[in-house]
Amino acid sequence: MKRYFVIARNSFMTELSRRASFIFAFLGNILYLTVIYFLWSSIYKNNTEINGMTFNEVFVYLALASSMAVMFQVYTEWFMSRDIISGNIITDIIKPLDYQFNRFCNSLGGVFSNFLTITVPSFLLILLVFQVGIQIRLNFLFFILAVIFALIIAFLIDYMIGLLSFYTESIWGISITKEVVVLFFSGALVPLAFFPEPLREVVQLLPFQAIYNTPLTILITPTLQASDYLTFISVQLFWISVLFILSRFFHHRALKVITINGG
């Protein structure tokens, strides 16, 4: 376990050295928060509540979804594809480490650096500049737990997309498609409460909503009870189990077809 901790720490230190990327990512997130603030302000101009959500709830939902998306964006599948093309993948595979857990620890370092440099400042901006209210109660503890589980789900999806590079080498188009699908069907772009009822019922059956909609619903919905929180967490654990089993299956299959072009 100590070796995996070293991997996560090294990844964290490497990411911290990329100051310019953090600055542009933070500024881009601030621009996005400003746009959605005025956009949804105009939508709610003559309404106090739409589809069961107030303006404050919608803005907090979308602002935190944006900050979480930036935090989770550690390009796991891109690194896997790059290592396939360069041939460096063989070095990781022959190490006495589990390749999937190795990649997860690398991702953790990036996530934590994004959290400190982008997510936390964005969260403080939401509270201080935009002056929106967030009720901090028991929901916050479940929100933190749900974010951790959401991170695992997001990683497992990215990892399975990365495994496709064992077959295709380049996954640019697949990765971009994945980003669009996940952001839309997870509710990160538009809250699921605004989806048409038939579409919302379908989306609830997919794992994507467990990444953003679940933790954000836990945080902003004051009427939820402890049993509701446990139900949300149980759904996340279900998808973690399913995606982990699938990822291990695809992992073993992909190792049988790996082709090294670099080195």
C-alpha cells in the first residue's frame, strides 16, 4: 500500500508544478459560473420555482457540478492511450503492482491537486461573491461520501474507455463522445429535474447520474431524510460494484491483445 501512496503523492506533486494550466482552468470555470448565473437569473426572472427547484438551488447545483467536473478531469484514458502509443505501457504492466489501482492512484493525485487549486477557490467564490446559501447539516457528510463514490464511478468509466486504446491506440473521438454523454446524462449541464419525464426515467437507470446528480441532490435538497441519503449511497455502491466487475473483465481481455509500437 505504501507504494501506491508514493504513486499518488508523486502525481500530486507533478500536477502542482503545472501552474499555468491551473490558472486557465480556474479562470475558465469562473467564466462559466458567471455565464450560468446570468443565464439562469433571466430564466427565473418571473419565477421563484421551476420544476421544484429555486434559482439558488439550480445555481449551486450547476456551479458545484462544474467545479466537480474540473476536479475529476485527470485524463486517465488519455494517459493510457499515450502509454500504448509510446510503448511505456509495458513498464507499468510488468511492475509488481496492479495496473488498474496504479492508474487510480495516479488519478487521485491529479484530483486532489485540482481540488485544492480549482474546486476550493470556486466554492469560496460561490459563497462570497455570488452570495448563495447552502444549508450545511447532516447532508454535508453524505455529500462528501457521495463525492468520493462519484469519483470512483467516474474513474471506472474513464478506465474502461482507456482500455479501448489497447485495441484502437488513439481514442480521441471516443473520449470526446464519452465526455459529452457523461456531462449531459449526469445532469452536470442541466439538472435532471428539467429533463422530460420519459428521458429522466431512462437516465435514472444509467450510472452517469450517480456522478453528479446524486451528490448534488443530497447537498441542495433540504427535505431529504437519512433513509433517502442511504438510498442514494446504495445506488452508487451498486454501480461501483457493476463497473468494477466490468472493468476487471475488460482489463484481462485487453491485456491479451496489447500491441507495443514504441519503446
